[in-house]
Amino acid sequence: MDLNSPLDTLKGVGEKTKQLFANIGVETIGELLESYPRTYEQYGDPRPFDSLAEGETASVCGRLNAPIANRYYRGKCVSSAVCSDGKGELSLIWYNMPYLKTSLHCGELYIFRGRVRKKGKRLLIEQPAVFHTDQYQKLTVSLQPVYSLTKGLTVNMVQKAVRQVLDHLCDQDSADCLSSGVRERYQLCSYAEAVRQIHFPEDANALQKARRRLVFDEFFFFLLQLRSLKENRKKAICNLKISPAESVKRVISTLPYELTGAQKRVWADIEQELQAEAAMARLIQGDVGSGKTILAVLALLTVAENGYQGALMAPTEVLAKQHFQSVQKLLEDNSLPFEAVLLTGSMTAKQKRETCSRIESGEALIVIGTHALIQEKVLFHSLALVITDEQHRFGVRQRELLSQKGGTPHTIVMSATPIPRTLAVILYGDLDISVLNEMPANRLPIRNCVVGPAFRKKAYQFIQTQVELGHQAYVICPMVEASMNEGFSSDLENVLDYTQKLRQELSRNITVECLHGRMKPAEKNEIMERFLENRIQVLVSTTVVEVGVNVPNATVMMVENAERFGLAQLHQLRGRVGRGDAQSYCIFLHAVDGARIQERLDILNHTNDGFEIAARDLQMRGPGDLFGIRQSGLMNLRLADIYTDAEILQLADEAANEVLNEDPTLSLPEHMELKKKFEAIISRQSDSLNL
């Protein structure tokens, strides 16, 4: 079975089901296997009613006292019932499941599993899953996968499709992309066993082994690409004649602030390397707001004054446009004669042709855009400098393609992600590393609070007050929409429902909109443009805003289900506010109570140092925390996390070096499957870039 085959080659996957899977980004058999569970549940013994606590997910055993009652409110059906365990009673509530009235019967014994909520002084279970006792008993012997789904797509549909693929893989150990020698040396199970156990783990130990293998693979293939890029850079001579620029001195002297000591130090390194014979390859690493962008602009001005072209590639159109507008203003304010152009995917064909013509002719010396810059039709006249902003949002292939647009241009990559130096040396092995470890003196420290669900109403009132003062707010949810497992809702807040909730909670004159990764680029751009212009006051979003535009007017960042995020990612989100003159605030709201969760999140109250935050988070985390909490979405990795999996990253780096030292072209028989998969990854990336 070819992993690149479309999903409808599977039995039972018709056009409708195919579209449901496409809604969650799954279109091929390989993507189905890589659509890993977001977490797992261990179904324990049913609990006595009097042992339940608000916020936890629990199972109870009981009989219905009376038939289920259905009532309708604003077109939605609310079903309610009361069950008894012989010692006490417990209320149950379901939404939009009217058929339960006829399918559940009084006096029959059921097990109900769901989130415990509090209404007034009494506890109830909201949207519980319902099991017969024998059915539930079978589920207690293994871990149960919890997938991120969409309306109409059930966990049964996913499991059925995955099992069908796994049946074809079970006897294919001989086709494993890693040789038996590599697997034995690094104590890795087979790929077939790994994907089976990651979807249907027999126990926690089998799950750990499966995850270890799949994380190793993700790092290994990423590092193979990185080694390829590094080889191309070795001893690269750029043959560019670049001198210090007078325009840079003028711009620095007219800035409304003084560069920090760290900025001055890093700029001195960049300016010196631009004059060198060897091609610069440098990473600028620093927290959001540490001043990376101005250094990039100074570098672009330097090459422009010397008659060469410089290109800055940003991960989103809105961010690219904001960079372009900032550069345009700086050029105008300082009466500099250099032409800057913007190139993005949403431009009309005519606009693209005209812009590409000015780039190819050399009229445009400063070029800013998205990945549209790496399309084949974009030809540069004299590309001397390539800068990628928030580079971890680009794959290695994208970074390489932009560099190939010139002969041997200088390269700067920028990242706001705090990566420990030992890991950065691996992940950016072809780059010299500069760290901006100072923040501008005029920044007010963000005020933080870590609170439970009881604070939510006050948080809404606080957001309302801030908007009335003319400010804006972000609200972050971990999911796009309610994840429906056989019709039973997830306990995580989701963007779509939360947007509707806030529209009801806040004043009608406050515009609340949502943003998430499943939107088309044009939709996302339009939403961010409106938020930037304060036509949207409250933006409910997933973590796609982690890499976003500069909105100085935004003063509140509220994160729901904060316990589900790594602290490094929460720190990144916090960096979206506090970018203007007004005092800013960050509210981390956790849905699950517990001293350990409070202690972990409280780290954010005591330090703004991203490196320290990531390190302290790891110290507090055990093996059980590896699932469901990601520190970051770096390098487009699906499962691996550079913080949590630092040890595996180092082993994968060692293995990649060993394999390539022995067989640089991957031509040995034992590397045949490895080469085939590596070429398929490169091809898939090229296809996704429309090359």
C-alpha cells in the first residue's frame, strides 16, 4: 500500500468521508498514519458519586431514575437525566443528542464517563459517554486514543481507517527505512510496530517505545535535510564587495530609541561578516520584542547602498506586509533612494508580474514577501542577502530554495524561540548563533496571573474594561472546534464555540472574531488586518497568533486550558502583548485544578527569560506529561518536541552523522528504503510549495 495514495483508496472511504478527513488536513494514507492521537485516556474503575470533584474527567456507574427529558432552547436540544448508584444521585446533561431518550432505559445499569461540572452547589456530568458494563470493561485494559476531530468525523471512523492501513503494514518490517543495525544501536522498535502502538497502545510502556521511534524518525529526516544544506554551504565564497553604509548610521541616529547593548554587539558581527569574503550564515535568537527586526532592516540597507538586493521572507502575509510598511516609512523618513517591493501569494497576476519584473531588473533592491519569494518565476538581479523571519515556521527546503535565488548570498535567520545552545547547535548546525538577551528599556513588564475557572467571569469583565479604554485582547483556545468522540464533546475549549460565547458575554458594540489554521490564507489575512486596524477588538484564536503581527494596541492575552501548553509556548504567546506604551496583562486560565499545575504555570509569574522558563518546565515534567503538552510547534514536526525530546534529538543527530559518513549518497543496499523515504519527503515538500 503506497502511503502517498489518496485516502479514498481505502474501503469505506467515499467522497463525504474523504472531505471530513480533508477538513483536518488528512488527504493521503501517510497523512492518516501521521494524524496521531492528541492524548490518551486510561479508563479506570467507576467512582462513587461522593468522590467526584469539579473539573475532572471521571466514570460513574448507575441506573436512570426516570426517562430522559428533552427540552429545546434556541433550536438546540438539551437532554437531562438523574442516575443513582444506590447511595446518592447525580445529574447528567447532553446537548443535541435527542435520540438518547429512546436508546437509554430506566432501571438498566450504565457507565457514564465525562467532565464533572458544578452548577450552583451540585455536581453534574456534562455530555457523558455511555457504556454498557461489559463494553466498558474491555476499554479498561488498554489506553484509549483521543483524536482531534471535526463535526461529522468520529473516533470510530478514524480507527477503522487506521486499522485498515495497519493490516497492510504489519508484515513490512523488511521495508523499514531504518536499517536493523541503526534500530538495534539506538534501541528502536520497527516503524510498523511504532505506528500500531501510537494509535492503539497495549500499555504505557508500548506507547513510550512507539513514540520514541516516531520522534527519532522526525528528527532524523529533518537533520538529513539540514546536513544537505550544510554541505552546500561549506567553504562558500560569495565574491561580494560590501562596505559599511552611511544610510545605516543615519537611520540609527534618528531612531526614537537607542539600540540595546546586545543589539549593538550583534549588529557589529553582522556588519563585519557582510564585508567578509566567506558567506555569512547567522542565526539571531531573541525573545519577542528584543529587537531582531531592526537589525534585519539595517542589513538590508547595507546591501542596498552597495548596489545589491536583499530579501526578507516572513511566514505570513500580514507580517510581511507590516515589515514592508515599516521599511517604507523608514526609507521615507530618512529620504533614502532605495526601492522596496512586497511580493505575496494573494497579489493579482498583474501585480506579481510587475513586481517580479522590478526584482529581475534590479530596480527593487529591498524585497519583502512570503514563501511566494521562492517560486520559480521569481528571478533576482543581484541577490546578496537572504533573511528568514521566524525561521522555524519554514522548512529546511524553503530556506534552502530562497538561498539558491542568488549566487552565494549571505544568510540571516531569525527566531523568537528560546532554544538551549546545545540544541541550537544541532538544529542550526550550519549557522553561527547570536543571542539578543536584553529587552528595550522602554518596555513595561507584563502583569501575569494564573487562575482557575472561577475567575473566568472576572476575566471577561476585565477584557470589557480594557476594550472600553480603547485597547484590544487576544483569547487563545487549544482547539479549533469541539472534538467529537462518537458524539461526545471534548473537555477543551475551542475557538468556534468560544467566539459565540464571548459575543454573548461582552457588550454588543465589541467586535469578536476568530482565527485558526484551517482558514484559507485570504481569510486569515483579512481577520488580522481588521484586528491590526482595531476593527476587531477581541480575537479568539488558536496558537497561530504565536507568530503574528505587531499590534501595540493589544493589552490582554488570555489563554484557556493553559495547562495544555508548554511554558515556552505560553511565553511566546505572552510576547504578543506589551508591545505598546500601555500596561499589558496576561491571564493563564487552567481548567484542571491541582497544586502541581498551579506550581508549573506559576513559573511564568517569576521570570520573563524564555530560556529559563523552558528549562524549569522540563525539570517539573515527567514521562506522563509527554502526551498532550507541546512546548512548541517548531520545524513543522508532528510529534517531536525539541524541549521534551532533547535526548532523542541528540541521538538522531549522532545517527544522521554516522549514516552520512558511511554512505553520503545513501546508495548502499541497506539504505535503499531510507533513500526512498528521504526523496519522498523532499518531493512532498516541493509539491506543497507548488514548485
